[in-house]
Amino acid sequence: MPHDHHHDHGHGHHHHHVSPEAGDRAVGAAVGVNLALTVAEIVGGLLSGSVALIADGIHNLSDAASLAIAWAARKIARRPTDATMTFGYKRAELVAALINYTTLIVIGLWLIWEAVDRFLHPAEIVGGLVIAVAVLALAVDLVTALLTWRLSKESLNIRAAFLHNLADALGSVAVIAVGLVVLLFGWRFADPVVTLGIALYILWMALTEIRAVIRILMLGSPPEIDPKAVLAAMETVDGVTGVHHLHLWQISEHVTSLEAHVVTDADDLAGLRGVKAALRAMLAERFDISHVTLDTETPADDCADARHAIGAA
């Protein structure tokens, strides 16, 4: 029986409201704003002798880096398929998200370490200066968040960079709160307590989000599609007597792929074509699966290990 490797590049999930170019500009602007703040803070820190300013500048540099990684990944992801990357470059965005969430987890763990260290060795805090720095940083974080917020809802990649910024904004809010508490009540433990709270929130957020990215990279089936339901639906199509070796995975966040062996009682090419067309139409309509590769067998061929309905090589 002929193999059929027809690929239909109709991308499902049409909720792309932001055009690719506008998205690139927004992320590029966010990188620029963060780099400008980094330079301003480091210069200010050197002039005023404030370690807090320099530390915050470096913090913002990590933000600019996460956005730059996301921006580059967007560009790479749009490259056409070639002989090296026969599936295209869409997964560049997943790799970028993985990098950004991993660094976020590292930041969360580092903040816990810092908080514990501060409990043990309370530091002198210059309330006024720290508040001034934090207000400036918060303003930049909010501008960045606004630039990337809409995109973050339709892209795992930008969502990772967006959450990186959100974590930073929380840090700035915490610093302002701590500065005020220190100025008003002189309560130095506010610093480690708030730091610890934010660190735990960042860890919880990053660990929750990274799971979806890892699932796609590990070729997991899409969370919203039940492979058993797909199998059952395929077997109800006229002319299909059985389906096995069903593989279901996401090429990227918005593109789902399916391959399967279909046992059919169609006895000529026209009948075979009809069965495949019916299967494709049903999969596209009911499950939004756009990449379908089907291998057909007659009941007589019957694959030796057809008992593996889902999975198997």
C-alpha cells in the first residue's frame, strides 16, 4: 500500500492578534528600555557609591537578556524549513522559554539564599536611596510588561520573558515596601521576610510554567487532546477497520501533528483516497490537528504488533 505523507500547513488556533513585525518591535523596544535603565543605574551607582543601584542595574540586565533571547527566538522560529530542520524552526521559541524559566528558577533559589543570609547578618539599609532606585526600576518594568503583555497570551516564549519581568517588578515593589518600613519603623527584618516571599512566588510561577514547555519538547501529546478519543474518532470513520501506532505530538505551541497506521477495507486507490480524506477532514475539524501522516494497511497485512494502539515505533 502506498505511504501517504501529505502535510497540510494550515495552522490551527487562529488567535494571532499581534502581527509578527509589531510583536518584534514591541519586544525590541522592551530590550532597549531595559538596556537604557541598566546603563543609567550602573552610572548612577558608580557616581553615588551605591551598591544597591549597581545591583539593580545588573538585575535589569538579566531582564534585557531574557527579552533579547525571546526576541531572537521569534526571529529564528519564522525561518522556513530546510534540509537540516525538516520540521522548521518553530521550536526555537520553546528552547528560549526553557532557558528563561531555568534562569528564573536559579534567581528564585538565589533570592532564598540571600534572604536567609540577611536573617543571619542583617544589613544596614539606606531607605531613601533604595526607594528612589526601586521606583525608577518599577516604572521600567511596568513599561516592559505593557509592551509584552498582549504577546504573552499567545506565545510561550514571550510569556517566559514577560514573567521574568513580572518577577522583577515584584522585586521593585518589595524594595519600595521594605524601604518604607525601614524608614518608618526601622524594622530591618522586613527585607529578608519580603525577599523570601517573592522568591517562593517566583519559584512556584517558574516551575508551574516550565512544565508545559518541557511537555512539548518531550513530544508529549497536547494537554487538551485525549489520544484515546482521537483513536476512537478515527475508528468511526467509514472504511476504517482499525487504527494503531498512533503518535500525537506538538511540533510547536500552535501546531499539532499526528501519525498512524490505518487498517482499511477500501480495495482500490480511489476508495483509499476517500478514507484518508475523510480522516483528515475529521481530525482538522474535531481536534484542530493540521499535520497528518497516515500509513494504510489492508486487514490481510495486519501489522505484527498492531496491539499497540497508541505509541510503539
